[in-house]
Amino acid sequence: MKNLKGLILVAATLFITACTSIPLSTMYKMMNFSPLEFDPRELVVAVKVPHGMKVRTGDLIVDFGFKAKDAKNSFKHQFLVQVSPNYQLPPELAKEVAQGDNMTILQLSKEDALTMYNGQQAVKKYRENSDDGAGSFGLKVESACRDENFSINDSKLNIYVKLEKDEEFFIFTEDLELVDMSGALEKIPSCS
């Protein structure tokens, strides 16, 4: 289980570029987080982008995997996080949105949440009889899109995460520079 907790932080760090700021409180929270103990249906991600940018379904990916000595007990899933337009913006996020910012709420689809839950249960069952294997859990930003109001001088994303329905969102990473992440302005897709 300790290997799994350590891999969470490593995976999260690897998926985020060097120009990103990960608060110490987030690192501590993720070190104490068990990807086998939370309910994937309660995972909610919020992304704040400046005017001229939008986040779409598939722009964020949740990676969840387990590698055991016996390949039949190994799996690797990539879930495209879905935009959730009916999710009510809570007060702790509403105060983060300045005029012109766009805040998008995303969640796993019901099918993906069930697949992840079944994976969690499979790992727990495997761990009852074996102590080998390593798990991974990470949140990866693939992209965001730009429209005619996009400014190369302002392409920073902030990501907020909520792991349980009764808790508030916490900042997962701030100031993720999309232009740096994409490598070139031309690689940032148009929203149209």
C-alpha cells in the first residue's frame, strides 16, 4: 500500500510540467490519499482558464493502473474526463473566478467510474493473497482549446480537485502554462 501512495505523488508530478506550482498542502494531501479507498463517482475536477480558452471533454485524462507479476492481474486504464455542465459551482470555486475566466467542471462517466471501481476491488482482492505489484493514479492535462480572444500572454490553467462529496475542492496545481506544455502556439487546437 505504501508503494501505491508513493506512486500517486510521482505520477501526479510527472504529468505536470516544471513551470507549474504544486502547493505543499496538495503534496501532503496526495501522499495521504489512497486510490483504492475513494469512490470514483465522487471525483470532480474543475479547471479555470482565462478568457479565450475552454476545456472540453477529453482534455483531461485520469490514468489508473496496476502491474503485478502475473500479467492477468495487471491493467492500465485511461479515462477521458467528461464535462459536467449541470454541476453547480460551489462557493469555494466561485470566488476563484475573475471576470472573463472560464471554470469547467469535469467528472468520470458512469461507465468509467464503474470500471475504476471494479479495478480498485480487483487490486484489493489481489492484495489479500499477494504483496507484489505496483499501482498508479494520475491526472494528466492533454490540452485545452483557444478561440479568437486567446492571448499568448495568458494561457495558464488552475486545476482543482474534489475527492469526496462532503469535502471542498482543493487546488491541485496552479499556473500550468498551456503554451509551454503544448510546445508551440500552433499546437493548441481551436475551439471551433
